[in-house]
Amino acid sequence: MQTLFFLMIFAYLFGLLTALFCGRGSFGRGLTAVSATIGAGAGFSLGLWVVLTGTPFIFSIPDLLQIAGGFALRLDPLGAFFLIVIGLVGVAASIYGFGYSKDYEDGRASLRLLGVMFNLFMLTMSLVTLADNVLTFLIMWEGMSLTSYFLVMTEPKEAETISAGVWYLAMTHTGLVMLLGAFLLLMNGGSGGFSDLRMGSGSLTAAVRGLVFVLAFLGFGSKAGIVPLHIWLPRAHPAAPSHVSALMSGVMIKMGIYGLLRVALDILGGGPVWWGGLVLGVGAVSALLGVLYALMEHDLKRLLAYHSVENIGIILIGIGAGLMFHSYGLMTFAALGFIGGLYHTLNHASFKGLLFLGAGSVLHSTHTRNMEEMGGLIKKMPWTAFFFLIGVAAISALPPLNGFASEWMVFQSLLGGFNLTTPEVALLIPIAVGMLALTSGLAAACFVKAFGITFLALPRSPEAEHAHESPLSMKIGMGILTFTCIALGLAAFVVVPILGRVLSGFGGLPDTHAVFTMNLTVQSPNRFGQFSSIWIAAGLLVLLVLIPLVMRLFRVNRRVRISDSWGCGKIGQTSRMEYTATAFAEPLRRVFAELYRPTKEVSIDFHPDSKYFVQSIDYKSEIPLLFSRWLYEPFLNLIRSTARQVRRLQAGSVHLYLVYVTVILVLMLLAARWF
Amino acid sequence: MVTLVNAILLEIGQAVLALLLAPGLVGFVRWLKARLQNRLGAPVWLPYVELWKLFGKEVVISRNASWLFRVTPYIVFACVLVVTFLVPMIIAPLPFDNAGDLLVVVYLLLLGTFFLALAGLDTGTAFGGMGSSREMTIAALAEPAIALAIFGLALGAGSTNLGQIVTLTLINPGVTINPGHFLAFAAMFIVSLAETGRLPVDNPSTHLELTMIHEAMILEYSGRYLALIEWASWLKLTVFFTLLANLFIPWGIATTLTLGSLGLAVLTLILKLVVLGVTVAVIETRIAKLRLFRVPELIGMSFVLALLAITSSFLLK
């Protein structure tokens, strides 16, 4: 284990150095990518080792950072699970990055900075899961945030990127302040070792514990992207290079989930019902709003970023349900909720990573993120299209892929709510079920749009027409995650018991290993529900082979004629006749018009002689972002106006400053006299 | 070994039964509708002839279409057919009962719809896109109502497994006179109309661009592909009717594997399908199609009914 740990550290450091000294050129890029891959692979293996054996890995340097208990690392199964998630997407993204970053050789971005920050980002993020005291945790946390800031700023010349960077930096530090508050309250003047915090948390008053929980939820939530703290996410994630977007959306936001579990479940050991209710409620709202805003998005990468908000919401629904059952003492159901949340974390990492890599390939080849300019890519980029299709089906929670398996677990944990008798909880849970179902239905609609408009029909622009398939390294990166999307779905009956073991012991959760049968099906406690993705997949496959065979047996007509699409008598089809992304989402925009409140601006240019002859029509419609307008803009305006008031003090006049000095001096003398 | 062979034979038998009944059911509804509208109507077996005709015709494919267009009919058909292996039609619990519960059934059907919607976009015509967009809108909005109806059923039976729900209702018939049971049935019935593309949500016999949903999506299909898709959608109707019949009023279904009970089960299944077919035919003659943007209201009603069903089961627990 020690070997794997050092291999991980030194591989990342080596990658950092090679990027620093020979970041450009295919050799340098290759070496950087290989070392990042080795680092991620070593982290993955280390995590897997700890999860499977159940023995934590401990490593500390007491002399480093002596003031706060030294540099302490300890990898327990919970942290190891998240290290696996990092390693999984990290391997794919590092390999993919080799091909993807070739475009930056033209000097648009500094490849050195990209390579250095990429490796440092992976390193600090991995160490977040290992940190065992407050200072180590916060340093690594901040390192992860800062390096990812630099990664977002890879293409510094774009105006959009600059604004995204500012938002990201502001939001992540707001979160950090809340985390500092939470940890200071937890430490209560004692040491910052996590084991001490765990021991001390019992003696805190209920109010302090509640405050710690809320601060931690907001702090970690701002990283995870919960509504309304998600505002940075759809800006920052698309701005970064695509393999970094995959890591940020697939993995980094999950560190928020890790932190929340660490503090709420492990250190605080669970709490009153309202904790779970809060997490569940915020999760359900995030899920629904995330997908609703994604539906209206035509920027492929921003659409995916909004879906990260949605999926974090689904994860939080699972965790919230877990926390609720935990406070009622229904440990098996609590475990089911947490397992659902963790399973979805892993699954979301693999399909969202895959989709961002796929979107990167499209961007790489068409140089646009606007879906309205794509189309027909399934013929030019068959591999990317296939990988993307699997990712799309997985994220839409379609069986037998992994997204369905974890959403099924979350559903089942919510259905366990019938064990609760409190009326308000009894009403909250069905509403959450409805919101979760609506979310997954809307996600399917949104991904029909994303895949259909991007990859199907005729190309809508010359760029899309001349698209080309991605190089091998990018295909390998996507292929790895495609494989895991399928494998994690089929192997649900293996994954679920392992996740049960990961959680056992945290917050007094039992080992639910025995609850889940291993005979190819997954079942929730008390045989409440059962399903076997491997049987479903087998059934589908057998039928897909059998149906054409039977049709041949019955001598069905097998002739095929290729012809034009039917155009109501119109000859010659062009891409302008196709449905657009906007048109596709229009019915839902009308249904949810109360929420979106779209603005419409139509200007018609008539012929000077008669208004019955229209020369051109200009139509503009925008969906204002609810939270920017009602929450952030008033706040920013307040800050700006305060700043303007403060500026009056600094008028630039020396006389005025002399007055200030004199006044302050007098005041201080008086103060010294009196006290 | 014998039991395994028996089990597989039973499952295949049930799937074949569903395949054979589906066109008949649709033909019956069409015929009855025509009679109710004072028309003579086509014979009940016309859908069988339609399938025969379509399987004998060549396929015309748009030159814009990709491989996805060609696989979709098979995927759609396979999805619905897998569902017939999971839904207890003549016997409960089925041997494959633990392979998938009610949630799996719903999401498998969604898988078929998903691919059909993609195929609708694949040919690049405005019709296909329009159909896909509308179909996905309705599918998405119907999802919460279905989930809540499932939740309501599961609350009564203590399980989401189909076999479990059916057998528990048989053992404990008091559940059926529970108000929650009726409300859940009403909710499920409305959603079934939406999911299977019946009036007032979609009109299966229209080809008017303003009102088409499902038909617009599959407009480019012909020959054997169209046959598969049509058959799959008829099968889907049969599956939803069977769910409505057997989950809420399960009597008649076989619980033991004897020839007599199986025969009785087949007969009661046909009877139940006929009753539901008459209901749908009457509804479709009595009411007009809703405007697309009024459909959410209908589905919202179903959602509220399901929510009431759950609350009442909580209160009466």
C-alpha cells in the first residue's frame, strides 16, 4: 500500500516537472499524460485496496506543519471510495488530454501551465480524500480550488472565461469561509485531528451541532453546486478544456459530497430529522431546477454542466433520505439511501466524465459548442457518437446501464419512507419521489435533444459538415468510461454490497452486506423491490438477435430502398428544414413558462410600400437566470453601492487625509486615556 | 432442470400470447369505436392483416438516416417484449419476477420511447422532430404521475415487485376497497392513456400535422420496420391494460401451474382486456383530443390523484 501511495505522489510530481520543463511538443505532452495516468491509476488501486480489505492506510509527517498537529493522512473506506472515483475519471481524462491538448500547441494557451496545474489538481484532490486533520484538509481543499481556477483560465483571452473565473473564485472562497467556520466550531479550541473532532462532537450542544451542519452543508454545497449556490458551475465548467471539465464535473464537485458525508455522518454521527429533510429538499430542488435549465441550453458543454447540478441533486436526495432514516434509527433503510447516493456518485462520475469527453471531441472537431450549428456528426464521428450515445442513455437512467441502477436504489430508499409515521415526513417523501421522477423524465427529453440535434440529421453548418473523428488517445479515454458505464450497470449486484461495506461503521451504520443477495439481483431490504440488470440486459440482447432471425425464418421482405425523406412534395431537403434545439425544447418551455419567464423580442422589417411584404424578421428570446436576477444581482448591487459610498472617503485630497490622521490620533489618545 | 425448462416455456408462452392478443385488442377497439360512431368499421382482425402486409413490403429509408434509424425498430420491439416477460398476465408470480419490478417496467418502456424519439430526429424532417419533441415532453411529464401511482401501489402491497403486488392483493382482498386503491387506479388509468398515445392525449388514427405525436415520429418508417414499431405500440397498449387489470383487480390470474387454472387465466385476461377496450372506445368517442398545452393539466390531475392515494393510505394505515 505504501508503494501505491508513493507511486501516486511521485507520478503526479513527475508529471508536474515534465510539464514545467518540456510541456510543449508531443513528447512532453505524452510524458505528462503518462505520469498523470500512472498517478490516477495508482490512486485508483490504493482506493480499491482499502475498500476491499477494509484496513485504512495511515501516513503522517508530524514535523511538517507542526502548529496544527502535523501533516496527517489516513485513508479509510469512505475516503478510498472517493479516491477510486478520482482515479477512474482521472485515468480516462489524462489519456484523453494527450490528444485534446494538441490543439493548444498553436499558442492559444500555455501548455506548461495546463500540464503543471492538471497534475497538481489531481494530486491535491486525491489528498483531500486522505486528509486526517483540519489543516491538511483545508490546505488540500484550497489547493484543489486554486489549481482548478487556473485550469478554468486555460484560455485566458475569452471574455467568457474571465467572467467564469471570477465567479468561480468568489463562490469557492465563500464556501471556504463557511467551512472555516464549521471546522472552528467543531475544534472548539482543541486539536484538529479528525478522530478528536469525532470524540468531541458529542459534547457540543445541539445548537452548535446544527450550526456546524448548516455551515458545512453550505460550504461543501457551494463546491458541489447545490441550488442556489450553483451559479458558478454552468459558467466555469464549460470554460475549462474538456478533459478538465470532465474532471471538474465528474469528480471535483463530488468532493463536496465527500465533505458533507465526512462531517455530517462521520464526525457529527448524524443528527435530527431536519438535517436529512434539508438535504433532501435542497437535493430535490437542485435536481429539478438543474434539468429544467439544462433543457433550455444550446451550449453543449453548459447543458452538461447544468446536468451536474441535477445529478448532485439526485445524490443529495439519496443522502438526505439516508440521514432522515438514520435519525429515526432505521439503519438498514439509512444505509440504502447512502448507498444510493454513493452509487450515483460513482455512476455520475463515469457518465458525466464520458459526456464531457464526448462534447470535447465534438468541440475539437467542429470548434463550436453551439448545438444549433451541429448535426449529422454520427456519420463523420462514428466512435464518438457511439460513446456519447451510451453516456446519454446512462445519464437518462435507462436500463440496463448504470444510471438506472443507482436511481432505482434512490427510489427504493425513498419508498422505504412508508416506515415513517410523522405526517410531514410522510408527505415530503412522495413529493420527493415525484420530483425525482420528473427529473429523470426531463433528463431523458433533454438528452434526446442533446444527442439528436448534435449527432443526427443533416449538418447545420460547414464546420459540422467537415467534422472528423478524434485521434486514438481521445477514443481510448472515452472508451474506458463507456466500459465502466456498462459494467457498473450490469454489476449492480456486486457494487451494491461493496458500497454497503464502505459505509459500515460510519455514524453507526451496520454492515448491510447480508441484506443484499448476490445471486445476480439487487434487492432492497424486506424484499421491497428486486431487479437484475444483468437479466434485463441478457433478455434485450437475446431478443435483439432473435427478432431478425425469426423474421428471416418467416421470409419477411428484406429489400431496402434508399430514397429522399418525405417532404410534403418539396424536393430537396436542406438542414434549415430540421428541427432545432430551441424548437425541440419549446413545448417544455411553454409548460414551465411560469418558471422560465422567457423574454421575447420580435422586430419585423416591412417592405416600404406594403406591410404585407416582410423583408426580414428578427426574433430574440432569452431565459433570464432566476437566481442571478433575484439573489445575486441585488447582493452585488449592494456591494457596489457600498463601495461607491466608501470611495468618497478616499477623495484624493491630501488635506482630507490629514484631517483623518488627526481625528484618528485624537480618538486613539482619548481611548488610551479612558481605558 | 425440468422446472427451469417449465419456467422458460411459461414465460415464452406468455410473451407469445401477448404478441398474438395485441393486434386483436387494437382491432377490437377500432371496430367498437366505429360502431359507436355509427360506422360499419373494419373487421377486428384487420391489424393482423396489416402486419402481414407490412412485413411483405420493402423498406424505404431516407438517405439522411444513420444506422440508428435501422436498429431502433428492433430495440423498441425488444424493450416491449422484455416487459411482457416481467408483467404477470396469466400467472403470478412469474418465474422471472425478481428480474425486474414495476420501476424497471416503466423505464424499459421509456428506453423504447427514447430510441424512437432519436429515430424521429434522425431523418432530419420537421415532422419527425416535432413528433419526437412532443412525445418526449409527454413522456417526461407522465413520469412523476406513474412513479407516484407505483408508490401508492407499493404502499398497499409492501413491495414494488409485480408478482408480490398481485399475490398480496389476492391474499388480502380488503386492499381493493381502500380509497387509495381506487385513486391509484384512476391515476394509473389516465397516465396509461398518455403513455400509449390514446385520446385525449394523442389520436392514434390521425395524420394531421397539428395533432400528430406518435404518428409524426414514425412517419419515415415503412415495411417491416413499421410493422415492428406498430406491433410494439399495440403490445405496449396490451401491457398497460394488463397492468391496470391485474395489479388492481387480480382475480382470475393463475397462482398454480395447472392447465385448468392457466386456461381460466387466459380467458379472464381476455375478458379484462375487452372490458378495458370498451371503456377506452367509449371514452374516445365521447371526448375530443386535448390541445397539446392542455395535456399537462390532465397529467397533473393524475399526479394529484396519485398523491391523494398515497396520503389516504398513510392516514388509514
